[in-house]
Amino acid sequence: MREPPTVAGVTLVRRAIHAAIAVAVIAASAGCTPVPQLARTPGTAKTSAAPGGLPGEPGPDAGLSMPVADPLYPNYGNPCLDVLRYQLNLAWSPQQRELSGTASLTIRATKAVNEISLDFSDAYTVDSATVGGASVRSSRRGNDVVVPATLARDARTTFVLTYHGTPRPVPMPSGRGDFPEGLGLRTAPGGEAWTMQEPYGALTWYPANDQPSDEAIYDISVTVPKGWAAVAHGQLVGVESSEAGDTYRWRAVDPVASYLATLAVGQYTKLTDSGPRGLPITYWLRTGKDDYVEPALRKTPALLAWLEERFGPYPFPTAGVVLVDSLSAMETQQMVTYGARLGTQYDFPADLDLVEEILLHEFAHQWFGDSVTPKDWRGMWLNEGFAMYAQWLWSVDKGRNTDAGWVSRARKSDAESRPVAGPPGNPHPDHFGEHNVYMGPALMLHEIHRAVGDAAFFAMARDWVQTQRNQQVDRAGFIAFVNRHTGRDFTALINRWLDSPTTP
Ligand SMILES: [Zn+2]
């Protein structure tokens, strides 16, 4: 996610609201802690090494994860279940503002269970449900849709839910000012729909194990009226026309955490480009609205080349950017979701240099966050520390800022945010994604970088992404990796940056 904007006004009221929500969430914690078992081995999920071409059929274990209960948001996600694959066949009606369709989930039980319980918004009416092909009756419990299902540990089944309704966002647990509408799928005035959903919000458009530790493969098809388009994470594999409209089909064969999923429906103009090594890139501009941003989007190949030089190959078979009616930007996998209002009407002037810098940040996340994903939300610093530091290095490299300027800015921002939002290694749940998880961790990486020098630092960052590809990571794994790779002991330095109540 983009660095949070600094806005005083909206922050305090929202903090009070979300503090109350956080308490309720913790009280409702479910508490299933399965024994860790089968882990994906690096590369097993990789089905498309070279850019270009259509993705193949992923293997049966491509979406295998070891879900854990999230310590910050335990009421989202179910560690007893591991969704291997989401197949979403949806339709969007702009007039009715209605989403309808069928979600077919391939699920593995991580321990013996007698029900399937997944996050799913009660804004939808469930029309039917089946487990393993047999009809079942669904009920609701809190955020969840629940159906009976007796599954032994490691057993697999297919859960199918047919539903319809008008999407309704959920509140953002944060003082950030760029999510006034909340999280998840929402409609725009013209009948468009779009989503940003970090740390959760997939539940606003499909039944999901809505936590970062359960990554899965996706096949998404969305039927829209003629002249409209549906854009999602992953790679476009086809568009089919029928009397019902145009059906856009998307596939993600590298595992995706639910917060990295995206959907945007509207009237779009598609532009194509080519990145490093022939990487196919698409840009989706809202027709007649976003033309001004095209010159910044066209910097994408250069931005990806800059990142590849430092952090190794772009980790996915395609890249893209879809413009939506938001104030923020999000690193959704293979298809960055970019808020068109970000550069024009909010805390920044219309500035294509700024668009370029934010794109650089979101693309850096494709390595740090998307390919290598934190196991739980205490690890968001692993995403934002690296993305912020990549942004820092890039802007210094381009002569837009100085290293000293960044140190000063980051220290000031960390000093303001840390006492309120908590130390980056254990942020307060009602202050999600604030400056604390961006600036301190970037300063920490800066300190390691200065200690070991360019060659060792970038070799370490490259190897981190390569060896942890398609894996979930945490602090202990990062510290062990850094120490092993550099041959030095950075444990105390890293823990100090992550745990200190004030800026080290
Ligand atoms: Zn970010």
C-alpha cells in the first residue's frame, strides 16, 4: 500500500471508532491452532517461468499453505482451513449495482473439522451451497458463512456457494485518511465497482479465508455489459462475448493472499506495453478520465528494470495497473490498483512524478509482499519496510531527494507515529498501515545497507526473494536469513527497530 497520507482531521474520530471494533474483534477470536504440516517448497507453485504465453493449469498443491490465526485480526481467517483454489464465476450489473454468481473453492482441512466457516459479507443473499457436490444449509456467525462439513485432517473437498447482493465495504481499522469508504468492494456513482482490501475485505465480494497466511490460486470470470470491462489480479486469459455480455477471464497461478486480490469493473481502455525480458504489461484507464496519467504509466518498464537490477527478476509472468476512483494505491498481485484521485484532489498536486514514485513503491511490493508474503499482520513491516526503502533508493538515484533528506523525513515520521500506532513489530490493530510500519523498518534496512555495503545488501535482498518465493515469512526467518547471509549478527539491531517504543 502507498505510504499513508498525513491528514490530521479525519484521523482522531476514526481512531475512536476502530478502537471499539478492535476490542470486539479480539473478544470474538476463534482459536484453532493446527499443527504445521506440509509446506509448499519454493518453486512448486511456479507454472510460468518465462514472460508471455497463457498460464498453464496449476498443480494440485500450488495453493498449499499453512494458515495461522492472525494475532492482530483473529476474527478474520480460519486456520483450520487452507483454501487451495478460488474459482469465481461472477456477473456485475451496473444498473442494479448487484454482484451475483458462484464461488467454487477447493479446500483442505488443516485439522479435523465438522464445518466450513469462511469470511463472507452478510450483504449477500446465499442462493445455494454445496460441499463435495451435496446440498447443505448455510448459516451465519459473525463475519462468517458456515456450512456443515465433516473433514479429516488433510482431507480435501469442494465448497460451492451461489449468491447475489450489493457489495458493502467494511471499516478500515486505521487512522489513515485515504480509506474514507472503508475496505473492500464498493460501487462508484456511475455503477462501477472496485476494491482495495488490505488487511481484509475479500469477504465483501467472495467467501474467503481472509488472512495473509492462506494463499491460493485464482480463476476469476466476470460477466459485464457490452462496453464494460472487468479487471482482476493475475493474467487476462480471454474475453468471450455472449448475449449476457462480455466475460473477462483472469487466472493467477502463483499463490495470492486475499489482501492482494483485486477486482475493478467499469468502462476501461486497455493499453499494452512490454517490460524487461518481454514481460507483458497492461494498463487499464477509465475511458475518458485517466488519459493524463498515461505518461507516468508508460514509465512502468523502466521502473521494473530498475527494480530487477537490484532485487532480481520480476516474480510474475505479467504486470499491470488498473485505475480506480480511490485516494490510495495498492500492490495487488500482477495488477496494481491505483487510485486516480490520489494525484489530483487530495494531499498532493496533480504530479506525474508522484504517480511514478508511487508506482515504483507498488511494483517493489511485487517482490516484497506479493511474492514473499508475511505470515501474519505483525509482519507488515516486511512489506512496507522494503517498499519504502526501494522508493527511497529510487528517488535518491533519480536525484529527487537525498539520502540525508530521507533519513530526516523518516525519523520525524517514525517518531510521530510509533508512540501512537505502536512499534513496527507489534503494531496496534486499530492503527493498521500507519507510518510506524513504513519508516522505522526502512531506516533499519538503511542501517543494515550502510553496514554491509551495496554488493552484500542487494545480494541479500535478491536471495531473500529467490529463496522465499511464494512463501510466507516472519521476523525470526528474516533475522536468521540476514545473519546467515551477511555472516554478522544483526539480531539486536533488527529487534531494536521493531520493538522500541520510541525511534532508536
Ligand atoms: Zn506499500
